[in-house]
Amino acid sequence: MDTRDAAHLTPQGWSMITVDEFSRLVAAIYASAVDPEHWNSTLADFVRAFDGVGCGLLTSGPTNRKSDVMVKQIGKDPSALSTYNAYYGRLDYVAEAVEKSPIGHIHTGTELILPNTNTEFYADWCRPNRFGDGLFVRLTGGNSSAWLGIAASRDSEPFGTPDRLRLIRRLVPHLQQAIHTEAKLVHLKQGECALSTALEQVERGIVIIGLDGRIMRLNSRAETILASGDGLHLGQHGSIGASLARTDRKLRDLMYLATDSHDNRVPRGGTLSCPRLSGRCDYAVHVVPLAADIAGIGTVGLGEARAAALIVIDDPDRETDLDTTALRELYALTGTESEVALRLAQGDRMELIAENFSVSITTVRTHLQHIFDKTGTHRQAELVHLLLSAGPTLHDNVQGRFRRLP
């Protein structure tokens, strides 16, 4: 805890809460940022610390207002949260005033609640819940602003005493940091989920490395390849390595070229053939620098790590699992065109394709010409090679998926 906070919490300053109690309250706030399920218990601690009757952490959007979390002392009506979100939130004149105030400005119930006790919101929601006073502060701005309300019953003495005002001022910066942290974690988790889904949709082994060459993400296919240790493996420091020393040097050179942007150099990658100790066909390893606008796809737990390059591993010995859906997505083929392309890739002659589809060979040739036009090929051999290898097209498709990540 900041020593400046502790200095204001000595018995000479006020005796409402001890330094240890303040420290526990701050720790609970940050625990709630990591696990939002903790907000209920944290706000219950707020109620006890301020000697109030209720507490709510609320968000206000352009068209709606709702309480994300609201807790009340045991024995009070538990419907306060649901009725607020369903109806009374839109009548909340206290929230309207708080939303228009500067961030961090603390309002008391004396200034916001008492002048409007003849309203439906006060008569039907505040008074039955004994919310006649309190402290209120706007925590964040933007399209969706967050604010805290600590409610108290109406008493002969105002709730906004110097001790309570001092305490809430000390807690506001911690609440703001916690809300910011929680929002960032949610964003990162959403991005991680989308990234994992995109990686698993790719048939090849995909490895994403950072500027230091260490692996940031990999799909299950790449994980299987590295675990086998047959030509490629996971290095001692978390990087990808090749089994043969000469190939390993070439791989590291390509990784360096793909991640090096010092002195305004433009990163560039390349392709190498990676021999396998088993004697099976060499892997084709493509190292592709990631564009600057998609390189910031961090994942939770990586801190400020930045993705710098994509490594695509092709295994010629692995039977290519082509399907018509993938062909339609990659090349904008129609259903029939994708079926024809698939049959050609599998080695069928045009006469057999025409017979199976009960059409003339002229019709098959027309479909084939459309396929050529859409894939940018000119001959059957060229088309089949493209469908079975899909090297550059795969890289473009993978980067396209990353560009669409949130």
C-alpha cells in the first residue's frame, strides 16, 4: 500500500477504519479485477467499512443504465438489483447527475437525493430500500461510464462525514485501476479465444513467435510436429529448432530476418527444406513476417510481448484433407465448382467427373475454366499443385483471419 494512504489512516487522523482494514479492502478491489465474481464480497466489505445499507457498482451506456453488482445488508429486500435494472434505473436522477459530473468528483446524498424526494424513483425504490443518503462518484468516462454508489439510511446527521469522504477519496484511484484492468483482461481473453479458433482451422502446423524468437502460440498440428522431434523440436529456451545443425542455422537466420526491424529495415521471411531424421519427406518451413497492424495480438500472461512472425510447417507425407467448404471459402467457388476441383485434385479424369455428375464433358470444361479464373491458374497440373500445397494462399488466408480478430 502507498505510504501516503497509510499516513492518512492513523488514529490521529480518524478512527473509522484501520490501516490493515484499508489494505485488505484495496487487496479485495484488485482481486475483483482479476475475478469479477469477487465484486459481491468486495462491495459487501464496502458496506461494512462505511457503515451503510447498500452498495452498487453501476455502468451507464448511451441508451441504458444498469447495476452490474449491488449488494445489501442481510435482511433487506433482495429484489433491489433486479427492479433497478428492469425499471427504476431509467428513473435514477442520482445517476443522471453523477454521469454529468467530472470523473472522481464525490457527491453526497444531501446534495443529490434530498432535493428530489417527491419523485417516483425515491418513493418506490429508494425509500423502501432505506436508500435515503449516501456517497456517489463517477469512476470512468467514455461511451460506457462506471460509477460507485454507497447507500445509507436517512439520519439526523448527514452520511457524508469528513471520515467517509476521506476514505472514499483514497479508494477511488484503486477502483479506477481495477476497472481498467478488468476491461483489458476481458479484451485479451476474447482475442485469445478468437486466435485459438483461427489457428485450429488451419491444416498446417502454425507457430507464432515474438521478437525474441520464442513461441507465443501454436496450433495442435504444430504441437504434434514439435513433440515428435522428427526434424523439428521445441528448443531449450522456448523457441523452435531444427534437428540438423545446418538446417537449424538457416531456420534461425530466417526467423531473424522476419523479426528484425532495426534501423527501419523491412522484415522479410523465406522458405527452407527441413530434413527429417526418420527419412520421411522433408518439411517445407515458411517463415512469414507479420504485418505491423496485426502484430500486437498479445495473449494473457505475455505482458508486453508482441507477435512478430508466423512459421508455417508443411508436411508432404501427411495426406491433404481437402473439403469443398474450404475451397469455397478460399477461392469463392460455387458448390459444383468446388466438387469438380476436389475430384481433379484426387486424380479423377474429366470424363469420369462428367459421368458421375451426369453432365456433358463440355459442362465440366466450363466449370474448370471458372475454377481457373477464380484461382488464377491456367492448367490442370497447376491447379492441382495449388490445391495440394496452397503455400502463399495459405499465408494470406491466415493473416486475413488475424486481421479480423478483435
